[in-house]
Amino acid sequence: MLDTTNELIPNQKGMTSLQIAEVTGKRHDAILRDIRNLLKQGVAAHNFVETSYTDKSNRQSPCFNLTPKGCLILASGYDAVLRERIINRLEYLENEKKVIKTPQTYLEALEALVASEKEKEQLRIETEQQQKQIEQKDAKITKLQPKADFAEAAFKAEGKVDIGQAAKILNLGFGRNTLFGKLRDAGIFFKDRNEPKQKYIDAGYFEMTLLPPIRRDNHPDILCQKVFCKPKGLAYINHLFGGKPSDGKIAKIK
């Protein structure tokens, strides 16, 4: 019987030509011929690695190490029975690798322990890396949230809103009168009235709209103006009083 030792293939994942000869019942020289014919036809040589083994006469004789794919390529040229034998042998070798071996010696037990600890350490490293990636994504989402909040608020504004609506839309935490006071204190509005200075109107932040006159009998009509905040003004108020980072696109007014 031919020597079919697995030593020809370190950490074997396929079969040797000797093993295939044994499984199929074909002569080894016939298997070698079949493999060489395949190589002449141009199949990938890395699936058929030529090597040698020591035969019963203590001579070095040629043989091949076949990958699982190489085994299937070779088997494709055989009849159904031989193909089945080769496939069954491959399945057996694959399942044999999956069997958990119990350490038989103290050294094997130590090696198994070291291997287990290495797996645990690798798993820990991978877990930490995944956690860092999650934290980085969360931080990015948090950084982008103010812009998302403002975009939603500006969308709701639909062109222009009054100061009370601006405070509500931007969720500033205070109302109309407080916002008027802050705008006056910041020098955006006049100190003595709730009207924006002209440069902020010219910049497109605010708009003064003349309301319908209040009619009075035997007295002049009362004319009133109302200040409205435009989307650009919403961005400016959000930048000043919203406690949210600027995206660097708001120009300073001099």
C-alpha cells in the first residue's frame, strides 16, 4: 500500500496525489500523468505543487500536493464514483480538523492555554477597536447635530418670522422680550427701541415691515412697524445666543 501520510502537506487542507491514488484505486503513476496533463492544459499551478516522498525502496519519488480546489479540478475528469470518493475524502479531512482535541500532556495543555489567551486578547483588541469606531461616529453625529437642528428650524421659518417666533423656533430657552433685550445689549438693536440697526437690515438679517395703520377718529392714524427675522438672521441669533458652534459661514458685521 502507498504511503499516504499527511506530512507532505503542512497543516493540510487538501490531499496528496498518493492519497488520491489510494482513494480512487488508480495507480499513482496514472494520477501523476493526469495532473501533468491538466498543467499542460493551463490550469493554475498553485493548486498542484510538485514535491517528492520517500518510497518503499528508500528513493525520492515525485508526487503532488493538491489544494481542495485542485482535488476538485482533478476529480472533474473522472467518473461519478471516483469523484464521489475524492469529495468524501475531502469532507472527512475538513471535519477531522474541526474536532476539538483534548490535551494529553502538560505541554499540550499549556499550548492550548496560550492559544486560548491569544484568542481572548485578539477579541479584546477587536472589541476595543469597534468601541472606538462607535464613539467616533457618535462624536461626529453630536458635532453635526447643531447644524441639523438649525437646518430644521430654518426650514420651519418659511422665509421670515417675528422675534417671538425666532426664540421659539431656535429653542433658545427664553422668550420674545428676553431676546429683544439681548439684541439691544449686543448692539444689534437700538438701545431705546426694539428695532435693528440699519447695517443689520442691509446685511439681510432683519426686515422692518409697515403694518396697516391704526385708525382713530379725529386724530392722526398711528403708524407701526414690526421687525421680522430672515433665515440669515436666524443663523446669526443662533450663533450668538443658541450656545451652538458656528460653521464659520456667518460674516461679522462692522
